[in-house]
Amino acid sequence: MEFKFGWGSVFLPPLQITIIAIIVIFLLVKWSKELETRRFTIYFYFLISTYIAPIFSRSTKDGIFQLWIPLGFIVVFFYLFRSEKNHPAKMKASILGLSIALYNIILQYL
């Protein structure tokens, strides 16, 4: 979507991406209010959980094949599993980050 203003223009992502981003921000704000202290950590758990990394790479005739995993979610999950300060809102934020990571993995393969 493009909006022209005089000498410049503003480009926005497609409507479905914008709606998903608004929903994600709404959920993160809602879940951060569930914590009594250190409410900003929800955003860190979400951002770390969205990280994906290739663990295997192979050169083929068609190009390079890479096997991607949601490494950030795995790290956060094991940290929360072993931590005594496990709060359901933190796990919700990391699962939301996993869904974004899976979306990015699908985009890597398409």
C-alpha cells in the first residue's frame, strides 16, 4: 500500500501483515500487564523466540539447501523449563514468537 504526500510517499506492508502485527502487539501488551514486576521481559522472550538459524547446509544442483530450526524458541523454552520464575505469560509470549518463527521458516522454503 502506498500513500503519496507532496514530495514523498509512505509504503506500508500488505493489509494482512499489518493486522497480524496489530494483534501481536495487542497480545504482548495484554500479557505484560499480567506480570507484577519487570513487565518488559515479555517482549524480550517474544523477540528471542522469533530467532531462526540454519543447522544444516548442503549444495545441490538447484542451489543451496538449508535446514532451519527455531533456535530462539528452543533456548527460551529450556530456560523457562528450568527456571523457578516461570510465568504463564512468558510461555504465551514465547509460543507467539514460535509462531512467527515458523512463519519465517515457511518463507525461507518458499
